[in-house]
Amino acid sequence: METELEKNHQGGGLKRLRCSVQNYDWGKKGSEGSEVARLYELNSGPDMELEKKPFAEFWMGTHGSGPSFVVESGVENADSFGSGTMSLKEWIIKNPNVLGHKVLDKWGCDLPFLFKVLSVAKALSIQAHPDKELAEVLHKLQPNLYKDDNHKPEMALAITEFEALCGFISIEELKGVLRDVPEIVELVGSAEANQVMQIHDQDHEEKVKSVLRSAFTQLMSASQEITAEAISKLKSRLYMESKIRQLTGKEQLVLQLERQYPADIGVISAFFLNYVKLNSGEALYLGANEPHAYLYGDCIECMATSDNVVRAGLTPKLRDIPTLCSMLTYKQGFPEILKGFPLSPYITRYLPPFDEFEVDRCILPRGASTVFPAIPGPSIFLIMVGEGAMCAGSSTDVVMEGDVLFAPANSETSVSTQSELHLYRAGVNSRLFQTLRW
């Protein structure tokens, strides 16, 4: 017998979602202007602890650690804060055609992407995400720590100014660090430091990576006692030098990290990584086995459906330094910043080099309208600011900030507004549909 949800789907319309939140320690409190707190309250109703608790991540998707739920009354009931009785994953399993046959054949009965909003008050851990092969091994060996067997390529799209550490600095920059930061030489040892200093431009890439791997592993493996002593020396030296010169941006960052995570090896390892500052509308993508740490700001994040993280610093959580140091690619150089490309006058698309996802950013001025073309895969829409009308299939529905909507495959979706509307869409990477042959 057909369920009410299955009958609703025959109209091809949008499905309203109630979404989950993560209250990790590094998140912003509601009183600190957390976008996550604001959206969660609008989406799922009041929270008595909103001003006091950190609201770090707003999850939109099917991952078991933070599932979304389909609201059975449909999109029309904008005032309902009911959580929904069926998870989005359960509903997709009952209605697999909403994924489109190409997505269904490649990934099965699940969304291949996880859509998030992050509100970062202090640095997240220095971390990397395993590739598919390593994820399967880690999940099998330590399922309590690595909770799924999927890889986790991801992209961060800045809502506000957003700061991160990402990837290794160039070898020339690293040589400068070793000359200017004696505390690092103490931790890695003079022999390792000399190997870095002796690298030449003509040296083979694998040799360069091997030297960098050795130095970074030595740094991250230093004992807690030696690390604490080195950081104490570094802190004292920088405070003294700040009286006679302007500290660099990286030096100021390191002192800030030290206040957040005293005596943590992640404080010093920041010197090895690129310090990236994104403006609103700029994005950064992170492949498997690349070191990174988000530092401050609010962003849209999209990734493969996974929560696998290997941590090594700037965290009270369990660290797995040997795994992290062995898994990294040790590529050097500043990461590519994505500015997106115009899909239409009001829509900017961000296409990372991963099959699982793409993100659209739509800024719709007052009185304007636009259309998201039908695609062979599913989408999730987030209304960030304002209110308007969305039409998919036979019905037109009022939407407002905090609304999260699921659109089945092959749904053309039009949007209009009488006020300014900010909307984000996550979907399967459109390049996938161009390359598949059926």
C-alpha cells in the first residue's frame, strides 16, 4: 500500500527537511552570531540553550551521525516544527527513483553528498580525511573511531570572511621558517632541518616529499614535555620581538592558537601549512590525505557522505599521529581558490574535482526570479537569507530563511522573491552526467 509520502512524490514537488545540529566545542554560541544556531532555530524550533551552547555544524543529508527528516505535511506548512517521522535516508530507500537512475547505479540508495553549514569560533583540529581505500581499512580496524568506510573529499565556501590552514607551504618557504623559528629546529632535530635546507630545485619530487614527510613526522611525534617547552620558548620570544617589530600574520596566528590550545603540537605545526583567508563567495576544496584546519568564520561545506577524520593536533579528541603522517600526500604550494563561474545572472556554480558534489550560490535581488535547470540527480536547497517562492513540479511553495528542501532528480526548480534572497544548492557534480554514457 502506498504511503502518504509516496503519493506526495508523484507530484515531483519539494520535500521540506528538519535537520540535525552538532554542538562541538569549537562552534560559535548563539550569542556570538552563529549562523548554525540561527538556521537551526529557524529550521527545527527553539532551543533553550541556544545562547549558551556552541553550535558548530548544521547537517543536511543522510549520514547516520546527523540525519535529516522528511516533514510529512510537505512544504506547505511553514510554521510546523515537527521533526518528521521518517529520516531522509529511509524515505529515499522507499522512493529510490528520486535519486535518478545514474546516481542510483553509481552509489546505491543514498545521497553521495553531505551538505553543511559551519560556524567556527576557534580552530578545529589539524586533520586529514582518508581516501576510499584507507577509509575501508580504518573502518574495519577501528569502527568506533572511523565510523564509515567512505572517503571524504570536501569543499568550504565562505559565507563570512573565513580562515583556514590548508596544505604544505613550498620548500622555499619552509627553509625560511627553519631559519626564523629555532624552536622548530629543536623539535625536528638539526639533521632533519639540514636535509630540508639542502633541497635544490632540480631534486626529484619524490625526494622532496620524502624529506618533508620525515621532518613533519619528526615534529608531530615530539613528546609532550619537549613540545610544551618549545612552545613556551616560542611564545616568550615572539612577545619580546613584538615590542620591536610587527609580527607576521602567521606568527600572530600561532600566538592565537597557543591561547586556544596551550602546549599543543598543532600550534607549531601551523608554520608548515598555508594560511588561507577566504572572502565571502570564495571556496577551497580539499582532497583526500591533505592536511587542513579551519580557524574562524562561517562557511557552507559540502563533502562525500562520510564523517571520517584523522586528527593530529589542536584538539582534545583522540589523535592518530602515525596514521596522519603516513597518509598525507605532502604536496606543496598554495591551494587553488575557487571563485565559481556564472551559471546565470544570479547563480554561481562551484565545481570541485570530485564526482559526489557541486554547490550553487544564488543571490536573488528584490523582485527577481531564476531557474535551476532539471538535472539527472537529487538536490538539497538551503534558504540562508530572506523569503520567496519555489516551484518544482505542479506546486508553488513559500520558503523562508532556515528552510531546507529536497528536490528529486529531473526537477526543474524556479525561484522568485519580493525581498533579497540568499540560497545555496548542493547536488551531484554535473560533470558526472556529462561523462557517463548510457
